[in-house]
Amino acid sequence: MDKYIGYCLIVILLPVTRLLGIVMRRNHRLQQPPKHLLFIKLLGLGSLVVATESIQAMRQKFPGTRFILLTDSNIAGGIEPFHVFDEIWPVETNSLSITISSSLKYIVKSWQLKKLWVVDLEVYSKLTTVYALMTMARNRFGFHLKPVFFRKFLNTHNIPFKQTICLEDNYAQMAQVITRTETLPAPEQIIPVRTNEWYKPYIILNNTCSSLALVRKLPNETFAAVCNWILSQTHFRIAFPGTTNDKTGIDQFIDQHLPAYKQNGKIVNIAGALDFEAYYRFIADKGACMVTIDSGPLHIARKLGLPTVSIWGPTNPASYIKIPAAQEKRHLYLYNKAACSPCVHHHEQLPCGGNNVCMKDIQAERIIEKISALLGYLEHAATTPPAATYKTQIPGSYQKDK
């Protein structure tokens, strides 16, 4: 839908926009902060979580600005507990007609906002570019790169998106342009290292991702072998996260590959079982660490301060995660860089045609080696007196000393 409807609307709107730009000659200089700043992010909770640090830095530069997010209703529920935005406009995407009607409602609502700037956080979307244009905001910001070349003529301010650097650095550069500063202020809240992680009961294990790039998933047989090792060789139980849509698939996976462990209570499927705030609380309170593919739960876990093991194939970890030197033993990754990797977001037609050999070629033993190294680090940390007392920042009103 994004591709075909988006391109049709762009063909219609582009000449009109260029003509109005010549006739109206609006002043797009960024001299005074906006009264309202509308962010558009319709896809990907994980990448929105990555952007929050830059958005919070912008808030420090614009203390009198109201920050608004336009997003998918499911993402709205996931980002709300972090309290990054003053207001969230959820777009219902259950059907095309509902999506169009809710989108039009918010476009009209945006026209009523004074001193409005719009920030398109999507990298490759066509429809979000059109949406930003339809708000008629004086200043509209978006990423510019070859696959979305038309943005050069529709946005008022374009920020080059560099695929060779980390996603959070691209968001930081966007924030620098918007706030007209070369150095962003440090975020007010930093997630500290937790304590007693070795004694928490669960390893959070994730093999779910959005339908945008299912090639990121591990084969069920590989994933099952990792589960069996954890359940038979460690004292930890396993919790499977996910959305309501993932619940049935996870139940089927458990019934097929791990039936014995289901009966003795060593497995729990929390996909769709909790609201987002309770979901985050469970991960922070009960999770020793997370083992995951490249997916939203990885970025949520890092935001909550959990140590992680991440597995990569069609995407490059250097493009999505930055690991500080002091955190190198807490965040391990396995990247099977095939000859055609990275391909997701680099090729419209994947070289493998969806046969993700980069993930299929990863042996369970290689993943287990990474998990074993992380657990060894956590066990050592459990016997080493902490240098200081820390508090984990949990979204929402719930906070608890760890």
C-alpha cells in the first residue's frame, strides 16, 4: 500500500507543491522554536525506541514546545509508557478505510495547530512524506536518500540518511538540524547497570519480528536447540515475548518442540498476555537477559537496561546498535555476514528471494557460545561486590530498587 498509493499521490502532489513553493515563497528559516512538533512514525516500535534519546535531547532544547506523535495504534501503546511525548495520535490500521478516515481526521487536526513543525521519522516510506506535506506545516523535516529521492522536492529540510552509520546517529543528526546545534544535550535519564541479574528467573527469548522483513528469523529447529540447552543446562526458565499476533505461533512452536518443558512450568508465553507497562515490568523484574534476533524487543531490552545476545544475518548490527566500551560484556552479538548481507533496506528484491541462508547457516552452538559467555559474566558479577547502588528506570510510574 505504501509503495503504490504513495507513488500515485506523489505524482499528483509534486507539481502542485513545486508551483505553490514558487508562488508563496514561505520563510522556512529556523529562527524561533515551534509551538508544536509533530513526529510521524507508522512502522517499527524498535526504531522509535532508538530515536527516543534524540527526541528527549530535542525536548531539552525546546522546553516550551508540545511534542506530538502520530503512529500506528499498536506502536502507540508500546511507546506511551516511556513518556517521551506529550500527546499521541493513534492511527487505526485494521483496514484501508479505517486507516484513511483516521489519517484524514489527524490531518485536519494538524491544521489547527499554531507554529507547527513536522518530523518524518520514517526512512523509506512514501505515504509518511505525503502525510507530512498534507499538514501544510511551514517546516517539514525528513531523511533523504536515493530510494526516496522525491523527498528533496516535498520536504522543506532534508537530512542525508547515511546507511554506513548507526541508526541512532542518523536520528541525532536530524535532531541537530532541527535544533540548530552541533552538540545535543545529554539525555536526562540514563539506564544504569542493574544488579542481581544472575538470580532473576527468566531468560527472555525472542524469534519474532514484523512482517516487513521476516528473513530476520531463525529456523525453528535452531531456535528449539537453543531453548533446549537453556532449559537443560542452566537454572533459568524461558519467557517468550511478542504481540497478540505472535501468541498462536509461539504456542505451536512450544507444543511441537518443547512439550515436556511446558508441562513442568519452565516456559511461559507472555505474547499478548500483558499490557505494555506490565510487559516492560515483567522483562525488567524477571529477565536476567534477552536473547533475540534483530527486532523491536532487542531495543526495548536495551532501553530497560537488560544485557542482550542478538543474532544478525540480513541486517548489520553496526547499523542498529551502539555498544559503549563499558558495556561490551553485557551486549554480545553474532553476525553471520553472508556475501549478500546486509540486504534488508538495501535491495527492494532480496538477493536470496526470501531463502535467508544467512540465518539458516547459523549453528545453534554458535548462539549457545554467546549465551554461555554472557551468563558467565552475569555469574561473576553476582559474586563481585557492586561499586555503587543503582536504580533501574522502568517506564510508567513503577520503579523499584534492584
